[in-house]
Amino acid sequence: MKKLTALLIGVFILCGGLAVAVAQDSEATMPPPKVLTVFREFVKPGKVGTIHEKSESAFVQAMAAAKWPTHYLGMDSVSGKQRSLFLTGYDSFDALEKDTKAVGKNATLSAALDRASAADGELLTESDNYVLMYREDQSLNANVDIPHMRYFEISVYQVRPGHMNDWNEAVKLVMAAYEKIPDVHWAMYQEVYGQVDTEFVVFTPLKSAAEIDQGFTRDKEFMANMGEDGMKKLAELEAAGIESVQHNLFAFNPKESYVGEDWIKADPDFWKPNSSMPMHMKKKMEEKPSGSQ
């Protein structure tokens, strides 16, 4: 029971909100995407690093050549099994469907992606895909400057069948305690397709690993806000409602990401626009701003 309580407290202390990770708007006032697809690739031993990055660059080049308006963020695991995640966000399921159909109708892009998939498949042991839905009611201050982040801590909670009320009540308690603490953020997603519909995913963006150390210093303030009775209640809800929990750390990989101009302009040194950016984007980056500013 104590272990489960510590895990839940720890993830919410660190949480920072997903923002519009794939909408490519660097303004922190933008909310997280309502629908998020997560494509997961498990890479063969010995095929990680530059070998996999080179394979993934074929996808980036194909999207850039087509000037495709939908972007995605790629990242590699720091913990757990060696794998890469690719996140793509949409305003709705209808937008997801339209994007999928549009790719299918673009013969040149589809052919390039098929070739890239065939080559990339040789480096993988398996892959899968998930679709998540944003839970605004269980998120707190979920707007951050994603282009300047470097990691996601991703935490997955599986709720016991028939115990959704326990989960909802636990989240309410945590949210109430953290609303009193400055600079605490998180974005909560619920899995709707892919595995089980009782899984919740918390995204924690981090600028550096130092933020992990800093996050745990808020334990005392959180517990003070909860009070002894609140902590006891939280432990009971977790023991009754949570089947399992897993935390993993992923590092953003610009070589595996197809990001928009806003992200590139926000942090060009990290996203390295000149390595894969099409000519029309390079010219825009080189143009001097007009007008008085």
C-alpha cells in the first residue's frame, strides 16, 4: 500500500502536461490534443542508435517532401525495454480519419512510407499502436512549452475492473492538494483503443533530468496539504482501485521527429532544422523579419 501511494504521489509531483505536442504551436496557452495516437516500436538489440535513426529519417524525409501538415514527435526509451514512441495529436477522431485517408490518396507519399516501413521493420521485434483521449477533468495546468522540453516521463495506471470510482476519487484528492502548489502541471489521457479501456496515461515533460530531483522535494508540501486523513484515504483508494502502475523515461529524438516551423524556430539548436528541413522551410528560416520588429 505504501509503495502504491508513493508511486502515485511521485508521478503527480513531477507531472508537467503534454500541451499540443504535435500541433506544433510553441505557445504555452494551447491545450493538449484531444486525441493522441501512440505508435510503439521495439528495436532489436544492436539496432538502436544511429542505425534506427537512419531508418526513421526516411519517414521524416517523406513527410517533409510532401509538406505534410500533420507532425509527430519521436522519442527513445531511457528505461525499460529498448523502444521508440511516436506521438501524433488531433483535434478529434474525425481529424484523425481525414488525415489517414489523405495519406492514402497521396500515391507518392504512401509509396515512400511503405518503403520506409519495410526497411524499418527489419530492425524491429514488434510494434503496436494505441489511441488515447485527453481527460481535461483529470489534468491540471496542462499547458507547457514542449519545444524546449527534452524528456517525457510516461506513467501508465491500470484500474481494476469495477473500480473506476476509486480512481476518480483518488485523482480528485491529488488535484485538490496540488492546486495549492505553484508550477505543478500534468496531462491525463485515457486509453480508448489498443489494449484495455481502464488504462490512464500521465505525461510528464521535463527540460532536464534535474527536474526529477527537484520534483521529489515537493513531497512534504503535498502531504501537508493532504493531511493525515487525506493520505490515509488516498492509500485506501489506490489499494482498492489500482491493478498496476509503470513509470518510464523517454528522451526526445529530433532525428526521429517530424516537427513544424514553430518548434524549429523556438529551439533550432536542438531540432537541427538544416539536417532534414525542406528547402522552402530553410528559406523561411533565413529570411529577415519585415516591418518594425
